Amino acid sequence: MLKRTGAAIIVFAGMAIYAWSPDLDWRTAEEIPFVLRDGVELARHSAARTPASLSLICGVDGGLHLLLRTRLPIPAEFRRNMPGRVENVSVIIGDGMTQQLQVAVDIVATASGSGWWFERLVGGKPLDTMVTSRLPPEKVTMLESWFGSSRPPSRVAVMGILETGSFMVGTRTGEAIGTLRSNCVAA
């Protein structure tokens, strides 16, 4: 009987987590250390995964940055000390580990409260937000190539943030990256 009750709670918790998805749009990101001009979502969580979104964003200075919005599985007492922390991460595109971009992310905003359900009921910040420093042109070119031209990649992962990972599927091809790069640099 205890086992069945536990399973029901897990199923219920799973439904509560995935029935509501926070606003992952790059335009609503808070505490970004520069002014945003434009951006494009590159990847989003798949079904049964923690809500997450990876975007390429453009600052008013013409610099391109990666932006990850998700909820890291970090205890509330540790969460208070996260803003300002810099983590070295790997952005992995496609199958295998060959297309791997090494970047450092700055944790600029952290979630508050006890979880997605708590945020939905009483408000607060449901997301952790991480942003890279300005990406060198060669890293943007690699991303453009790895995201392909015919269809978005089936797997995109960001690994290494406090020894955790975010797993997503591509939403755009490399063409969207090229367009944003051209518009960002030209403006």
C-alpha cells in the first residue's frame, strides 16, 4: 500500500511540474548584466524534462551571448549564494560528445521558493538564469554549423552547472543563428 501511495504522489508531482511551464522566453529574463536588443531561442525542453530554454541573445553593443533559463535542482539554502557564481560548462549539440562548446556562464538570477507548484500559487521567481560572456566569432560560427541547415538538432544539452545538466531539443537551425549574427553585428 505504501508503494502505491508513493507512486501516486510521484505521478501527481510529475503532472504538477509539467502541466505548468514558466515563461522561458529570453525577453522576460531578469538581471541580465547588459541591455538586450534581440535574440532567438535555440532549444527547449522536451516532454517529461525540467522546463529549460537555451537562447542566443544580442546586446546593444553587438555582442552575442548564450542564455539558459531553467530550474536547477539545488536546495533553497544553497540557492541564496548562487548569483555571481561563474561555472564552466559544455554545450553539447547532437548525438555523442564531438560537438561540444566550452563556455563559462555567470549565474545572474536564481529561483525563489519551494518549487514550481509554489511559484504558481504564490508568485516569485521560478527560474534560474545563466548567461555567457560575449562569444568569440569562431564559437558563434561553430554553433551555426552544428545547428545544421535542414532541421534543428534532436539533442542539445548544457552540462556542468553545479554538476547538473539541462536536456533539450533544438528549435531552430543554424540559419537562425546566422541571421541573428548578421543583424546584431550590422546594427
